Amino acid sequence: MKNSRDLSEVSVRLEQAYANSKEATMTLQEQYDLYESIAIQILDSEFDDYEEGVLEEYLVAFLASKRKELL
């Protein structure tokens, strides 16, 4: 099992994937939707690597922060 320190690596990977996929013409809603899509992909592929619920809670909090920032 990965620990909470590894969660910071999750946000780095998420931000990198976002930066690689973001387009200049995207609306703020589209930017948030992109973050959400990437977070879902990470959750789907890595949820078994963490204690139950830990990665999901982290990503929900991350998205809540991005929602406040963008919308």
C-alpha cells in the first residue's frame, strides 16, 4: 500500500496530464471537466494501491479546490 506522501505525487501527475491536454480555447467549465476526467482515470487505475477510500477522498478534495479556483 502506498502512503499519504504518495498522494502528492498523484496531484503532480494529474497536473502534468492536465497541462499536456489543456487547450487554449477551453472554457473554465471545460478545464474543470478535464481535471475531473483525469482524476477519474487515476482513481480507476490506482485505487487498489491505497487503503480503501484514501485516493478517492484525496481526489474529491483536489477537485473541490479546482472547482473553487475555476468556477
